[in-house]
Amino acid sequence: MTIAMTSATGPLVFITGASSGIGQALALRYYRRGWRLALVARRREAIDAWAAGQGLEAGRWASYRADVAVTDSIVGVAGECLAAQGVPEVVIACAGISVGIDTADRRDIDVLAESFAVNTVGMAATFHAFVEPMRQRGSGRLVGIASVAGIRGLPGHGAYCGSKAGAIAYCESLRGEMRGSGVKVVTLCPGYVDTPLTQRNRYGMPFLMTPDAFAGKAVAAIDAGVALRVIPWQMAVVARVMRLLPTALFDRLLAGRPRKHRRGES
């Protein structure tokens, strides 16, 4: 853990996947609003370098090294955060991976398992240590970053679509569990955001957003405590259409669509 303890005050946000992309953009948004940051990633040194480059004030942020795919790793770091910085007002499970698969390839079954470990189980493990402290306090936001890709399955995207669909359903279940506690569960489904996860995609990405543009809309949704929001609104329209398309038509529309790179593909 990297932390400089001072008398800094302000609400606290805990963010996984904070070494790049959406996680970093969300961190900067909250920092500029006067919040304290608890930032988590496997590459903690990347967080520290980014924080130094941004000139973040000592005492208003801390970095932690954890792998959300390893339950004891992220649960342990959450405990460190509770001890060092207190109970967050907002927890954002942002860590994720996106890799194409071919079910006929044995190696890709391991990619599928890893995707669920990070994108679905890792989200639950991120929330775990904060559920009871937030419930006892009677307030808080547990925010799951899912994806429009969780709405329907895309060819070659079984690992990502399946794990994000699982994340959406998991958050819906958790929302029911937290009803009446004062703790809100917010599910955010980004469309295409210009991050390291999408920059190698070999297909069109309509309504592509910058991480900062996404973060602005995401923070507004978190403030409002919405149950689920697709960002941007244009992708919300696409998501509704995807849900309503008959299976045969959906399959025809996707026939021949370029697929996401599999692990090891150039």
C-alpha cells in the first residue's frame, strides 16, 4: 500500500482497475470534487506514477496492489482500506478484461474462466468487505461496471458477454439484498469507451466515448443512485433494440462480424 497520512477529510471512493482507462478517469473526477481516493490495481506502480503526474495532494489518495481474480487478495486490500481510510461512500468495481475466445480451443476455456473470475466473481469480492460496514452506517453506493455487451451474446465474445451478463444479474440480485438498508447498488453499462481494452478492436465502435466523457455521466448516475444505466444514451437505444430483435434476425445481422482478438493473436 502507498499512502501518505495527513488530516485530509472528505468522502472516500474505492475504485478497482484504477491503473488506466475508466478507473483513472473516475478517480480524477472524484478527486476534483474534493473526495479522497482508494485506488486499486495489479500494477500499483502505474497508479503511483499517474498520481504523481497529476499532482494529487498527499493524504487525499492511497494506492493498493490487488488482483480481483484472487478473492483473498482483493478482500485483504479492502480490509486495509477500512483500517487506514475508513468506510467508503462509494465502491466502484471497475477492473475488467476483454479477450475473444473460440470454444473449440482448449486454451480459451481458461480465458473464459479468467474472464468470469475478474469480471463477475471479482466484482462480488470487491464489494464483500464493504457490505456490512455500509449496511451498519445506513448509506453507500456499490457500483458495478458491466457492459452493453452483457445484453446479448456476440460471436467470439462469449467470455466477455457471458461474464458481463453475469455481472448485470449479480448486481440486480445484490440490489434486492440491500433493499431497505440505505445502500444503493448501481449497475453501469458502458458502450464503447476509448481504453486499452477497445483500442485493438477490429470492428466499428459506434458512439465511441472518451474515458472522461464516460466518467462524467457515470458520476451523475452514481449520485442519483440509479439501478441501471447504459452510457451513452444512444447505446441505451441500441440495447433496447437488441433485446427486442427476434433471434433469427439477430443472428443474421451478426453473421460475418469481425471478432475480438483472442489471446496471442496479433
